Amino acid sequence: MNPTSVLRDEILPGGGHLSFILKRGQILRMTDIEGGANVSLMMLNAHEKSERLNLPDTLKGQHTARLTAGHCFYSDMGRVLAGITADTSGWHDPFGGVLNAAEVAEKYGQGRYQELRNGFFRNGADNLLVEMGKWDLNLEDLLMVVNFFSKVSVDDNGQFTFHSGHSQPGSYVELFAPMDVLVVLTALQHPMDPSREYAPRPIQLSWRQAEDEQAMINALLTRPENSRAFTNTQLFAL
């Protein structure tokens, strides 16, 4: 990535949360700085927030149980909210969800603000809700998330297996937005991570404008279903 093309760049600390509109034609790069990071991310149509990421359709339409380069994220209206155009980790988890406060306390201990101050133990559900409130969204709007940088495989019996150490330092993934998309994310450990130590890792976020939007779209036309979804997206943008 050419540093001169970067529109914005920031570090999100482990346990942090953020929300923003990834504008049409922009690319978001997320980088696992230290290795072992996890980013739980939601997506919605920035202009019609009742239109949200539909993970079941995303997986069924592309015949996959993992997400990597060439995969699109479908909305519940059959449009493409974003697509993965570059990926060095090769596997991102659509199943694990996030933990709530009670689950974090059970797994890691109390970790209260009174003793730890800004190092208190955060949880994914509340982190996402804090950001959602900035956009007039509430608990009933809390969606399924994609857990970037985490690998969870599924065997023939439907058993999930979390693969520790999957993401290496410097691993990155890039999301291209063919429409304005509201992104809500938090950087916390994956719910299935077996470690009992609360130690979420930081990530780097970088935004840039795609030099050739059509080339980005072409890279995502990996299935006929994706082509139809892009047609729906283009009709919405007219």
C-alpha cells in the first residue's frame, strides 16, 4: 500500500471500539499488529440502517464456512455491503459472535473499573452497543458479527474448533465498499479463544480511496451470486 494514498490511519487499542462510515469506493485495511488479534465487526447500509449484514445468506450464497479474499458480504436486501479484496491470514470466522458482560466475568474474572480503571475487562456486546448508540441503534439492532483474524473450523459433525495462533504479526485484510456502509467494530478476544487471560490485542486501521473501483468489483465476481448482488447494489446507487 502506498503511504501517500492513505486518507486516515489510527491504532485501535485492544478492548477498544469504533464506528464510522466506509464510503463508496473506499478500502479499509485492518492489520493485526502483534499477532493473535480478533476484530468483531458489524455492517449496515449507512443510509437505510434497517438494511444489515446477512451472514447466513453470505455463507450460503458463496458456498463457504469461512471468509477470505474474493468473498462478499451480502445484506438482507441482496446487495453487497463490502467485499474482501486482499487477505494475508486466509480465514475469518462468521460463527463465534461476541461475549456479554456475564460471560466475560465467568471466563476472565471480574476485572472491575474500580480496581483496574481504564484496564477494566470489556465485553463485545456492550462495546458494540456503545458505538451503535451513536447512530440511534439499540439492543434490538445488535447483529451477528464477523470475527476477523480468527479461524474456527467445522467438522462433519458440526463441531467447532478454534485455532490458536492463526493470525501472525502484520497480517492484514482489506475491505472494499461498493456503497456507503456503516461499520461498527471492537477489538476483543474471540469467544472461543481458550486463554483465560484477558489480553485483547491492538489493530491498525487505514483508509484509502480505490484507484480503480471496477477492478475491485471484478476481483469479487468469484461466483454468479456475487454478480447478481452487485447488480442490485448498482441499482440502489442510481
